[in-house]
Amino acid sequence: MKYLLLLYAAPDAEPAYGTPEFEAMMGEYMTHSDRMKDVATFIAGEGLQPVETATTLRKRQGKVETMDGPFAETREHLGGFYLIDAPDLDAAMRYAAEIPAARYGSVEIRPVMEY
């Protein structure tokens, strides 16, 4: 089954860019999929630009409305995602638990619908 793992964290919770701690965290991200290959198959994943670069779009009564930034005010921002193929939710949770974002924020695990 495919799972989308959504990575959330408060901007000030992770190590600061350019510090040795940041570099160590990024190294963990780069090796994560290889370390977890016996748990789940990595399909895709990317980090996202900061929330300030977001545009939210809605269509109401045939009219498109846009606004800068995210729709909801939250302390934690969506910072990236992984798409994996895992045998079950337990395996997806083991995979997610080793993502560095789990230490600084949260990882939302969502099964992907199969049509």
C-alpha cells in the first residue's frame, strides 16, 4: 500500500541553516531511504520552499480566488513529503519514525487511495 508522509515542523524547531547540526540532520535525510529499504520502498520525496512562498487557491461560484501564504495559521508548517510503498501501516510508521522531522515536529501518515 502507498502512504504519503507529510512532514511538519515549527520553523524555529529544527537546527539553524548552516550549522553543523543542520548539516548532520540533512545527512540523515539523504541516507534515510537507504537505511529503511527493508521496511518500505521509497517512491518520491522532496522538501518544500518556505510557507511564505505558498499561494492558496479556491474556486467559489465559478470564480477563482487566490491569496498569498497558507490558508490556516499554524505553528507547524508543511515542509516536505515522502511517498512510500509499505506492506502495512506498522511498516509505514517505522519508516516515518526515522525521519528527522519526527524529532522536531510531526509526520502525518496518510494512505493513498487506489482507484
